[in-house]
Amino acid sequence: MKSFIQPVYAAITNPALTNPSAQSSPNYVNTVLQNVFSLFMVLGVIYFIWHFVFAGYHYMGAQGDSKKIEIAQTELTNAMIGLGVVFVVFAILKLIGTVAGIKGLDTLQFTLPSL
């Protein structure tokens, strides 16, 4: 007797991923890792620009007051140190991924997010 009922197979996909081949588990983890790190880098650069601008504003508003100039220089120094930390973290993660052969870290790259 022939059966009229056939099984239905559903494919669960993530619509946030543009590449359907990236749905497998290792590729998905690599994509998420790449996106999180790109977001971290963009936020770090935006944070640097914010503090760089306000350090310049404080420096211009110091009007020769040595205490205010010192505060502006400290703010600028801290902003540059923070930007350096962001890029050093990138370099260390890339190095660890390359040396240890960790998938996702060895192919880590900085890409600007797109809309």
C-alpha cells in the first residue's frame, strides 16, 4: 500500500547571516567572533575620537592655566593609550590564533561594518 504521507524536512537558518554556507557551526562561530571583534574595534576608535576632540576642546579652553593644560594632556594621553590597547589586543589574538592554530582567531581581520 502506498503512503500519501511524506516526511517534511525543515532547514533552520539565521537570517542575520548573508552567506548561507556560513550556517554550519564552525563557520557560524567564526562569523560571530569576527563581527564581535569588528564591533569592538569600531567602538574603540569612536571612543578615541570622542576623547581626542574633547581633549582639544579642554586644551583650547585652558587659556594658559597649567592645571587645565595638564588635565587636557592627560586626557589625550589616556585616549591614545586606549587606542593602542585595542590594536595590541587585535595583534595578540591574531598571534595566538596563528601559533595555536585556533580556527577563527587565525583568520581574524579588521573589517568595517556595512549596513
